[in-house]
Amino acid sequence: MRGINSESIDLIYLDPPFNSKTNYAAPIGSKAAGAEFKDTWTLSDVDNAWLDLIETKYPALNRVIHAAMTNSDKSYLIYMAARLLEMKRILKDTGSIYLHCDTTMSHYLKLVMDAIFGKQNFRNEIVWCYTGPGSPKMRQFNRKHDTLFWYSNGDIWVFNRDDIRIPHKQLNTNRKGAMVAEALTREERDAYLQRGKVPETWWSKFSPVGRIHNERTGYPTQKPLSLLDRIIKASSNKGDVIFDPFCGCATTLVAADRLQREWIGIDISEKAAELVVERIRADQGLFENIINRTDIPKRTDLGDIPRYNAPKNKTQLYGEQSGYCNGCGTHFEKQHLEVDHIIAENVGGTDHIENLQLLCSHCNRVKGERGQEYLISRMNKD
């Protein structure tokens, strides 16, 4: 994501790990065989270092993360916060983001989203509910729903209500139809019924993908195409760019492609990239112009910026840091400080002044080509 231009995405849908304390793997023999991920989190020195960086720039977000009740929860929230901050940067001012989660961490993730996107930009909490068997000895209600948090990135957003209307159930006349305040003529009733209504925030018509034979890939957390179809229709237009940073078995991308949207997907698994090509080829009946890359793209929206160690950068940073090393905190004369990246170049860090700092030669050698979070973790250990 660090290599994606700012304000270039129209809609983000993400179905990230939920901190479920479970290891997932697709069954042998399925289309997704070989895809697996571990959804268990432990707090590390690097996590704490990331939290130090967040504390400096995002104090409200830092307070939310500190509210986590276990180290595992805190580690997970740091992981999500770092990525959601990048998602906000790349999302257009008119864009929307839908975060898919369950009851494991939804209460914390809502606060994280409030801190990053703004409580005023919260649009809906959508409940996707479904049925299924429970244990014969259950001692609580059967947990059969997921939650989606929808936020806009500003006070103007896309909502195509006429593209997602559904049939009315009951009309307040002597005839079957939907509820209205007054009796309608036959013509009014027919027009009203034909138009349908905007769905409520509980969605019960989308079956889990395990029950949809022609969609199943075996991917452990696969979602149904119909669910993504509604989201994409509601919050984007033809030609818009849809982004899924945890694209898995490509459901978001297939739905976007069908609806004539551009799309970008990222996943840690090589198997996911194979499934993208396979599913879209099968869906469209021909090979699409899919670009599969493993390198980090280079941003093109920063204009002409000087090389990171340009003298004017050093002068500006020396004033901003008041002459102190951003690692050990020791004061030095300007000639004894070195310009370095906060986010390393090898993971998408740019030469923009916002990604630069001054370090003493010792701290710069300790950090090497790694990110600032590594240096902070090492300083904390020492």
C-alpha cells in the first residue's frame, strides 16, 4: 500500500484476520489448496515500537490501542492500525471503506476506525446474518452473524440507492405489498412495488459460500459474491477503482470485474494470486489483462522531490528535531547527524520529507536498512 498513490482508490473492502486464535488452511484437493494463514497474535518489541510511532502522530488512536485488555489484542490492533492509516491515505475524499469483522474484535475495531476516519464519517454498522447448526449442548445463543463497518472518507460519498433496492414485503392496503401511511390507487401501488426499497442494515439473504456450490474454492474465509455485489453497487460507479488489501480467493475482485470496475488486490499468499487469474478467467471465459506483481510499486504523485540526503532536507529536519537524534535522543551538531528514512525504502518508504529523520551515526548503523520501529525496539532493549 505504501507504493500506491494518495487519494487514488474509490472503494475499499477488507476482510482481515479477526484475532480468532485459530490457524486456517484450505482443504487438500480444493481449488485453494495450499492457502493458509495464522490468526494468532503475540505482542513483540516491534509491535511496541510501532505503538511508539503511532503515539507521536496519532494520540487518539494510541489511546484506543492501549484500551485493549490483553497483549494479543494490542498486537492485533497495532497490526490493523498501521494498515488502516495507509488505507485512509490512498482513499479518495469521496471514497468509502467497508471493514468486515466478527464479534471477536469488532468493538475495538469500531474505535480504531473512529480514531482514523473520524466518528462523524461513520455511515452504517451492517449485520450479515445467516443460519446454521449449533452444538447439541449449547449454553448460549448460536453465533451466526458478521459485522461490516462502513465509513466514508469525507462528507461527500457515493450511495447508489436505486441500484440496490429490494422488494417490499407488506403494503398497507387490502392487497399484498409494502407498508405505507395511506391507501394507494392500483397505479400508485404497482409503481411503489416495482421500485422496491433500500435495504435495512441487517442482511439475511446472502448464504455462506459453503452452501453455494459453484462459488466454493475451499478458501477458509471465503465470502459470497452476492455480498460484495451489493457493497460495490452501493458505494462505487462503473470505472471506479476497488481495492481489497486481504483479497484471499479474489471474491471482491471477481465481483468488481463483473460490475465493470477497475480493481487491485493484495494478499500475503501466492495462492491468492493464482486464484485471481483462475476465477476471473473462468468467470469471463477469456484471459483478462491481469498484472501480477510481487514488487512494491513506486508512487507517482509526489512530484519532483530531492534525494533523501539533500542538504535542504537536513537543514529542515535539524530545525524540526532541535538538533536531537531521533533514535537515542542525544543532541548533536548538524554535521554529526545523518538523514535517514523512517519507513525503509525496501518496504515502500519514499524520499518525501515526511518520511525522513535525522539519526546519529551509531543509531543509523543499528537501524541499517530496516524501519524506524526496529531501531526503537533495539533502543528499548538496550
